[in-house]
Amino acid sequence: MGKAIKRDEEIVLEKFRSLPAKRKKEALHLLDLLASGKKPKDWLEFDEWALNVAKHRGFDHLTEEDVARIVSDYRSGE
């Protein structure tokens, strides 16, 4: 597992190094956010909006598995 983690870190560093300076600042901000374990305000607002849409449309009882099945059925033409 140690090798897998090191490889992941190498991939992240390679991608980070290829970013322009402005994007590097955004990436560091995202890493800080991920490390904090908090959700950004925009995500919380989106989650609340999505939940309200689901309640209003009557599909707030669906699970992720239900949604995945519905999408799969739709894509296969069933």
C-alpha cells in the first residue's frame, strides 16, 4: 500500500506542477478545504437546493441506487 500512496502523491505533484499559478492557488485552497473536512458554502447551498427540488417533485424518497438504476434503464432504452 505504501507504493500506491507514493504513486498517488507523485501523480498529484505532476498535475500540480503543470498548472498555471492562478490554478495552483485554487488547488491549494481545495486541498485546504478537503483537509479541514468541511463542505464549502456553495456545496451546502446546492445540497439544500437539490433537496428542495426533490421534495417539490416528489422523488426525495429515492436512494442513490434507485437513481443509478433509473438512469441505467433510461440509457439502455427500457
